[in-house]
Amino acid sequence: MNLKSIAIGLVACAAGTSYAATSSTSTVELRPSADAPVINKEIYGQFAEHLGRCIYGGLWVGEESGIPNTQGYRTDVLNALRELHVPVLRWPGGCFADEYHWMDGIGPRDKRPVMVNNNWGGTVEDNSFGTNEFFNFCELLGTEPYLSGNVGSGSVEEMAKWVEYITAESGPMAELRKKNGREKPWKLKYLGVGNESWGCGGNFTAEFYANVYRRYQTYCREFNGNKLYKIASGANAGDLHWTEVLMRDAMQHFHGLSLHYYSVGNWASKGSATKFDGNDYYTTLGICLEMDNLVKNHSAIMDRFDPEGRVGLMVDEWGTWWEVEPGTNPGHLFQQNTMRDAMVAALTLNIFHEHAARVRMANIAQIANVLQSMVLTRDAEMVLTPTYYLFKMYVPHQDARLVPMAVTTESRSVEGRQSVPELDATCSEKDGVYTISLTNTSLEKGNKVSVNLADLKLKVQGAQILTAASVNDYNDFGQPEKVTLKEFKGARVNKGVLTVDMPAMSIVSVTLK
């Protein structure tokens, strides 16, 4: 990131610190450039896997449910997600994608075969949510569908016919779609050819998958002017060899290459989502910031093979991963979501902004009831998470032009991890409106931030803050929200300098025009 950091030693305090009386000072200098990239709105993509209660109970309850619904989709969730302007939604997996056979999920619902979700808790699913339900949901939500095709256990013919069923106007697959109640074809732009093919998607080597990818994508045809943006299954975190091989052997056949990275320090013992101390908090932020080097390292390889930047880097799985909540199915990955998770989301999205010339899409995992989700549901109740509010705060950055900047701030050393700047920042401009988002990562201190507006004649139009009394705070069923967006009054412009008085542990977004 374009940060100028001054590292000093600080001592981590226990979580739960209230706003501090002491403050740091940080400076930001805007450096507008017409050559800066546009922040692709698809960076704000979501991910919905058949996993736990993400689909069933999270998005879909069926038309006969007593839970208020719109054509079978939860009305409360649908309305909440519309506020996020979700640009793209990935489905049906994840690991589930490479065991999913799409023909089982079409036709009359009472005649669809049941299946066992072997990847996630052995749950028996009735396939009532399938292709038609997914594409209809995307239409209601106003989002672009991103389909993950089955390479691990599916055939070339199966994937080819799925694309035809979705996009063809005529022919046997189109007739089958029409028989199932959809006359007009849908549009399908994003097609993933396999998922985590190095692991649950087949345990392939990079060399073998490159050849398999070339074969499968060949038969995914474009019907009636529908243009496919084909995405190859990319690397697990720092596996640079995988990226090297895919770019070398198959680049001419794909438009995007995926990357997966989760902010988890220890896969054997991930830690609690809600019970953690200050050291845990700063370590998590250090782990999260490693995304910057990952994107740089994979991008450097892509730049060698693709200096024009044709191929997009698609970080289509990212987020925090904690132990499941006590008493829940370990295979359903249901976790709570605190102010710490909102901080991770802010820092990660800021990284994607800085690399928007190469990062074309990102999909946080996941949209409902799983990992770092936007919403939690329980029967007829719904809770909006701190991460939901962070995504809502950042909506103005979608498809806005990045405004480069230099940041001078103190940093905290984290043993074995990236140092954590006290202030992290991003800025974008769209239609003459500038949005500056600032993150004060310190649990102990406020931060008085001065932003040099680079001769731009701007006035504050409004500001929002996301913070909490404790970094462990979360929103739960049956109680008032502890973490939510509020109006912020501590931003002002004087003589071309924006001053923002930030409390400890806060994210502030200021709109100027």
C-alpha cells in the first residue's frame, strides 16, 4: 500500500478498551492522478456456498414458509443485501461446487433427489435451491451471477450443458429450461472452471490442472451474444508456483485467475470469534495485512506473462475464520462477527483498492451465517453484522477512481507478522464526489488526522463512523445493536486541510464535494 509508516514500539493492551484520552497524530496527502485505476465494484462481491445455513435458512426458506419471503427468498435478508449494492455473487461453492451436479437441482422441487453434503457436516439437502432459484435471486438482488463449475467430480459434458441451459435461446437445454418455467435465457458473465483444484476440488498438481482447465473451458460455449469471463482456479495463499504454471500454460484461455486467503493464524486452533485479547487483535490485523504482499507477489508473476494487464486477479475467497460458536455443528462454520472483523474488512478492502489495476474481483466468505458473514439469521430473526455495516459504509468506493495518497503514521510491531499502521486510509472520486475512509487501528489511542486535499476546493458533505465500546462487541439476536453506523461530527475542512478527530478503534468515512 502507499503508506509511509514510522514504526515505534507500543504495548498491546487488553481488549475492551474504551476511547482513549491520549491521541496520536497522522497525516495524509492526496495525490490525484488521471492515470489511477478505477476500483472495480466487483471487489465488493459476495460468496454463497451450500454450507451450513448460508443458503437454507439464510437466503432461501421457500414460498410456503411462515418467515416473510419474496418468492421463497427471505425478505429481510433480500432488503438488507440490496443496501450493499452487491455487484456479484459466487455460487454454489467452494468445495461444494466440485461435488454438485446441477441436473439434481432443476425441475419440480418435490421430485428433486436429496443429497448429502459431504464437505460440510454431512447435512442432507433437498436440492430445492438450484440453478433457477440462484439466477432468479440474482435478478431480484440486481447482482451479477458467478458460477463455480464442477471439475473435480463432474464431466466436460455436464459443465457444457449447464452453460447451455442457462444462456441458450434454443436447443435441447433451452427447451429443458423453458419446461422448468424460464422462457428467456439468463445472462452469465463469470464462470469459474473448478474451485481449489489444488485441494478439495481434485488435489491436482498445477501442471495437470492447467491441462484439465484448457479442456473443460473449450466446451463452455457462448450462446446468443452472451460473453463468458472464464476464471481458472488459482493459488492457495502463497503458492506462487501454481500461478507461474497457470500463467505459462493456460493464460490464453482464461480472463481471470483466482486467489484464496483467510485471516487465520493457526488452522489447528483458530481461536474464538468473540473471546480474545489485545494481542490476539493486533496479530489478526498483521495476518490480514499479509494480503498486500500476496497480491504483490502473484501480480508480479502475472505482470511477466501479461504486461498489458488483460487477466484479472480474482480474490474470490477471503475473510476471517474462527472456531464455530459453541453448540453448533463444526461443519457449518457458524461464527459471530465483532468490531475486529470489521477492521479486517476495512484493511483488506483498502489493499484491494491499491491494487485495483490487477484485482478485478473479490468475494468475502460468506454472505449469510457462515464465516465472516453480512447477516446472521435464526428462524424469523435477522442480525446485521459489523462487517455488513463496513460494506455499507464503503459503497461509495464502488466503480470510483482511486485517489493515490501518502500516509505518515506510527506503526505497531507484531511478532512474526506485518507491522500494523495506526492509521490506514483509502480515497476515491466519482462524479466530483470524494470519499475518504480512515481506519484507526489503535485500541488505546485516538488519532488526530490531517488530510492535505491537494488544492481541491472541497467541503464536507457528511461523515459516518463505525466503532464500539469494546473491540469484542458484536450484534446478537434479541438485543440492541452494539456496532452500527452513526453520524460523525468530528470532520472539518480549513484552508485546504481536512481534520478528522478519530476515537480509538474506529473507522470513519468522510464525503466531500
